[in-house]
Amino acid sequence: KAGVTQTPRYLIKTRGQQVTLSCSPISGHRSVSWYQQTPGQGLQFLFEYFSETQRNKGNFPGRFSGRQFSNSRSEMNVSTLELGDSALYLCASSSGTAKGNTIYFGEGSWLTVV
Amino acid sequence: AQKVTQAQTEISVVEKEDVTLDCVYETRDTTYYLFWYKQPPSGELVFLIRRNSFDEQNEISGRYSWNFQKSTSSFNFTITASQVVDSAVYFCALSEADNQGGKLIFGQGTELSVKP
């Protein structure tokens, strides 16, 4: 069974640009969540999508947005990039249908903003 | 407030030593779930274990074992006879009762270095 797949793995962007990251969850999983990992702030929850609807949201500015498609694949977008957005962005999937589901993560997308 | 604390930022051991990674959590919920993940340099968070708050039995999986104590709000992880391949950052995480999705509260992680 394929795991969580994220693309691209590495990217470099310039301040002010926007970026879109993609995530394909484990087959059959309907919940996709996104996390930002930085050395200073650690792992922080961005948002979660379930059946194409945002079900949960962390404390990030509106520049961070996401969506989920009917096949459960998800994208997240960051607009007007800032240097502080440089981070590892991790996608996670779970069935999303029961409390305390096991949550599986992808390898992440390493974003550098210059 | 919900919080996970991993007080040990870095641990360094010599191969074959036993090592325990500490995790202390705070939650007002009576039902919750605890997780441990391993993050090698590649970046992926590898799932190790999930435990619900009603199951206080300790668990052993090969060289790995977990000690869950509700009385002290701790969920510690022990690696027996450590190996170089165990070198990674380890995260403890909390999922609360109403969470059916992917929202986890993570600790700051413990970087384990196992030297040959």
C-alpha cells in the first residue's frame, strides 16, 4: 500500500511569490492535514481537510490556504511568501472517521524562501 | 491547555546502551490518544505507536518499549540496546477526544544520537 506522497520534495522561491504544494494520501484515507516544521517553532498544525471541507484550522495567517479534491488529494498554497515561511511542510493522512485515528505522514516538502 | 513537553532536547549514547525518552502531557480531556513518531534526516515522520488513555498497559515491540502512566501524565519511550540506525529526532504527540482527523499537538522533539 503506497504511503503519503508529497510533491515537490524541494523548492526555492523568492519573497513575494506564491507556492503550491501537493499531497496524495494513503488510498482510502479521507482526512488530509498539513503541518509546518521550523527549528524555532517545531511542528505546528496548519489545517485539516475531510471530504473536501476544511474541518480544522490552526493559527496561521490567511496567506496559508488549502483545498481537497474529490479523490482526497490535497494542495496547500502560500501566497506572498516571507523569509519566515522557509520550513518543512508535512502532509498527513488518516481515515478521519474515528477519534484517535492513526495519522501517517509523508516525507515533506522543503521550502526555502530567499 | 493542551501541551506536550519533551524536556530532553538532545541525548547522546553509545551503541548498545539503553535510552529513555521522556514525554509529559497536559490535557483536560479524559479520553485522548498519545503517539510517538521518529523523524530521520530525510524528514518523514515515521509512526511508532498509538495509545489511548484507557489502556495503561505497557507495550513492547522488539527493542522498543513504552511506559504510559496516567498518574504522572507521562508516556515514556525506551530503546533497549540502541543502534546507530536509531539516531533520529523523536516526537511525542497528543490527540484530543473530539479529534477525528489529523490535528496533533507535538512536543519539541528529542534528538537522539547513537555513536558506534
